[in-house]
Amino acid sequence: MIVDTIVYSTGFVKELKKLPNDIVKIASRKEELFRLNPLHPSLRLHALHGNLEGLWSISLNGGYRMIFEREPNGDILFISIGKHDIYKSLY
């Protein structure tokens, strides 16, 4: 997977603003790592299944995730960020 451009949904930006500063810092570091090496083991990158098929998850830490999809043009669209239960709010 090659990461050229990352864009952010409105919902992602709103969720990010509500997170504690330490989680925002972790998210920023993980995003940078994702840009440099999207398959780095510490990202724990994995495809989602079921109703969330086509989406991917990056682990920020034990409790927080970033969810994204790869757009047809190759861009990465970050959709949601938050605690593990964000999966329930997506669909």
C-alpha cells in the first residue's frame, strides 16, 4: 500500500477535536508513521469485515483507533477516530 494523499472527513475532524491531547499526539505520530511505512507492525493495520468491509483500522493504543478507506483515486480518507466502540457508530 502506498500512501500519497490523506484527507479527513468532517466527522473525523470533529472527533479528533474532542480527544485528549495525549491521544491527539499519538494519532499524529501514527499518521506520520503510516505515511512513511503503512505496514509498520506498531500500526496493527487490519481490514475490517462485515458491515465495515472496505474499511481499515489503525491502532493508536490499546483503546483508540483510526478508521479509513482507500478512495478509488488512491487517496486515503480518514473517516473516524476514537475508542474501540467507534466501529458501532460507523454503520
